[in-house]
Amino acid sequence: MPWSDIPAPYRRAASLGGYALAAVLAGSEIVILALALNPNVNADYRAYYIDQTTTCLNRDATGSYTLGQTVSFRSDGAKRAASIKVCGWSGSAGDGTHSLGETSRLRVKIPPLRDSLMATLQMAAVIRPPQITQRVVISVNGVRVHAETLSGKEPRTVSFVVPPAALGKADTLEIAFDYLDGIPPTPAASDIYKRSIKLVSLRLDAI
Amino acid sequence: MALEDVARPSAGARAMVMTVAAVPLLFVIGGLAIRYAAFASVSEETGFAAYARALCRWDCAWYIGISEQGYERFPIPNHSNVGRWSFFPLYPMLVAAIRFVFPYPTILIATVTSIACSYAACLVAWPLLENNMRAYVMYCAFLLSGPFSFHFTTFLSEPLFVLLTSCVFLALKRSSYLAAGVSSALLSATRLVGVFVVFATVIQMFSEHRRQGGSALSFPRWLLGRPDLLVAVLISPAGLFAYILLLYLTVGDGFAFLHVQRAFGRVAGNPLVFLWDGLSAVPTTGWLPTAPQWSALSAIAGLALSAGLAARRQYGAALFCALCIILPLITNLASMVRYVIGLAPLTMLLVVLLSASRLIWLAALVLFLGACYLMTVAWIGGYLALV
């Protein structure tokens, strides 16, 4: 019914009701917008979805691990590897696990240690000429412990010492891989799809 | 004599109503038969349930998840970074409500609901097509038995989106702004781009104001003096705001539907570059365009039809359709074919143009029905351009 068809005695009441409803709608929408502009989320969510400062969404994943064990990241070790992959990895394949994005993380539970650890990784670079090398910076529990430049498609064994400073009294070991030369699959692809390395295996030994 | 005069037009009107109701029904049955034949040609299973499952591809699985389990909180279960938040809630909620009454598998309920929505969208299109029977028949054929009819008959947002878009434009045609506002609110809870229809409402109000002799400068004052129009404008995005509130309460982030796009790999870029990249993806073998080429071509065709709407002085519909194409185009070409064919004003313009000549109309009708079979096979096979 057009507005003008409302009988005159009721028009004023309808008009006031209309303005009141419009005010309620506008007010509600402003309040909801204000809530949306101030999200109530944790740091991991904010970093990945809102600020987009990382391509690796931190998750509550910690795998069990016995020192001296070799974890395979090929298809044969998929189940075991899955428990320690936090983020930034694709599924295990025949030739290893591809990294995804600009950072990847692994997290394992370890017994208390007094001394250093020796980490041994098998990794291969993902190359697409003209880019034929991949620079990887490895950090343990937030402490930078090693930097490597990988080249060639064949896996290379990389060993480095994890100093006590990186271990501290923590009962978990978080290994972060930062890639400086990730290759996007297409020029317009999102940075979460960048490829850098294939991880084949991981082994940790007490020194 | 007088009685006969009254009875004759009434009988004619009744026959017209019967025809308008029967035409889409015919295409519902015809479309089901064609798509089932396509399904039977590639599947070893038989039966309506297997057919409905086979046509449930791509985003359909997300809608089933929302309908059955709602939206996830954060962190997302199974260590996933892809939440369901990018899919708007109205249609899965509607299916969930119907399933509450009729406890059948979700995909069965959704398939029947989608067909019902598309059927209703055809009925609403009748007055929008100015009672042009030829165009109406072609429109019904397109939605219910056409090359993309699987989009309008499975669990995707398109059936409800087309229905509500038609309702908004019918209400605007009749200057029923409150009805348009309520339909717009529902539309904005169906897909994000639905919120853009508010611009069509404002443009229609502006046209009415100008028709009444008002100046452009006096429009804001005129609008503020009409509380019914204010309510119509302010209620239009209510569906979107309700969803933002729901996400804030569930995830803590009202804009999660935007932020989660990152996990789907969508990044903002230059739409022209995306179009050029799509057109440049030439086939390595054969002459058939590649999926990116189909997507780019459909975006261009959609924008051209939007310009056609503007040329016909349907500025509101033109702006709405252009925005509905350009917004997703900012991220990439994914699902572009589906987005374009789901814009009711564009499809209506297309069928009106094709109906101008009887021969072209007949040829297009035959083409629609034939392509329905082939495209359904392609859809079941996962052809990327149809995603």
C-alpha cells in the first residue's frame, strides 16, 4: 500500500513508527559494523586471516617423537608425519612433502634435554628456471639456527646443531622453515600456494 | 450478454494463468528427464537419490555442511584453514528448516527446494518479461532445462538468488519499496553481492522522484521525508548485517566471510589482468576454448549485457549486474560462468533479444535443450569452467 493511501489520522503514527524503525535499523547496522571492525580473535587468526603477515596458520598440533627416530615425509610415513606438521605443508607424496607458502612449521614433543640436539633433514629445492636455488632459514623455538641454499632437484642431507639456548626448558620443539625464494604456481596466485622445498625426512639426535 | 462479457475475459485470464503455471512445470519435468539421462549415461547407479548426489558438485558440499552442521568456530576442526564462512547462510538455513519438517537426506530436500525456487523464479519473471510469452518460454527453458539448469536445480545459492532478485525487481517495477527492501534483505543473506541491489532501489526511488518533477538536489530531502522509503533502504542490507553478527558471535570476526577468501587462494588484483590472462589461456589442442577462456568470455558477455540494460534505461538492474560481476572479478575468474548466468536481469534481457525473431527463438530453444544433456555430463565430470 502506498504511503499516501494511509488514512490521515494514522499517517502521523505510521510516520513516527517508520522513522523509529529506520533509526533502529541504522543503529543496529552501525553497532554491528563497529563489532566487525574490532574482531575478537586470537593472534594466530589475526596473523593469517586479517593482517596476512604469515601464510602458515598456527594450529594446535604436536606430534610425539623419540630421539634417534627418522620420520619419513614420503607417502610411506604419511600418518606419522601428519601428526607433526603444523602448517605450510601439502599432503605427503611419493617424493616427499611439498612446502606451501612462505613459512612451514613442524612441532614435536621431546624429553627434557641438557645439551644440544643434532637435526638431520633431507630436503630438495623446488626449482623453475631461471630460479634454480631456494634459500631456507630454519629456526627452532623462535631462535634462528641454520640457513641453507638448496639447488638441484635431488634431495640433499642438511645437518645442524640446535643449541641449548633454543631448547631452553621447553618440552616441545618447533621447527620453522622460512623461504626467501618461494615460487608461485602462476603470476596471479596467492602467496599461500608458493612452492619452495620438498621435505623427505627428519631426524633428531641428542649430542 | 453482460454476463458473457464478464465470463469471457475471466476464462481467458484463467487460461493464461494456467499456461503461465504449466510452461515452467513442463520444463521442470523435461529438464529432470534430460539431466537424468545425462546422469544415467555416466553413472552405474540409478534412482533420484543417486542423481541428486551426482549433481551435487563443488560448492554444493559446503552448503550441505552448513545445512547439517552450521558454521565452525575457530580453530577449524581437522586442522583446516578453510572455514565455511564464505558461504552465506539463508539458503542452507532454509533447507535445514525444511529438513526439520521432512526428515529426508539433505541433498534430496535441497534438490526439490532448488527446483521449487527456480519454478517460482519463472512465475515471478512473467510480469518482468512484460507478459511476452515467447521470452517467458525461453526463460523457463533456460532455468529449468537449459545448458546451466544443473546450477538451478542442485544445492547452490543460485536458485534462491535468482528468485529473490526477480522478487526485488518485480517489487521495484510496482513501486512496492518495502517489499523490495525485504526481498533485498533476504538476497543479501543469500550471497554477498546481493547487497548491491540496494543501489537499484535507490535509483528507482530517484527516477520516481524525478518523474514527480523533483530536482536531483532535492532528492535527499524528499527521501528523508518518506520514512517508508528510508526503512526500505535501511532494511535492504539487513541480511548481510545479520550474517556479520552471526560470524562475530561464532568466530569473533564479523568479516570472516571476506578474510577466509585467503584460505581459498583468492587474492585481490586487477580485473583487466585477470580477464586478459583468461583470454590468453589458449587451448593446446583442438579449437574449443579453455575453462579460463569460457570464464573470461562470460564475464565480458555479462558486462556487455549490463550495458544493454543501461541502454534500455534499466539503470538499477545494469548497475546491480555489473557490480555482481566486477566484485568477484577483482579476485579472479573462478565460478564466473555461474555468477553471470545467475543474474536474472541479464538472462531476461538475453531471452527477450533471442525471442525477437521466431526462427532464432526456436533454434535457441532446441539448442538449450540439447546443450542441457552435454553440459550436465560436463558438470558431473567436473569441468572447471562450470564450477
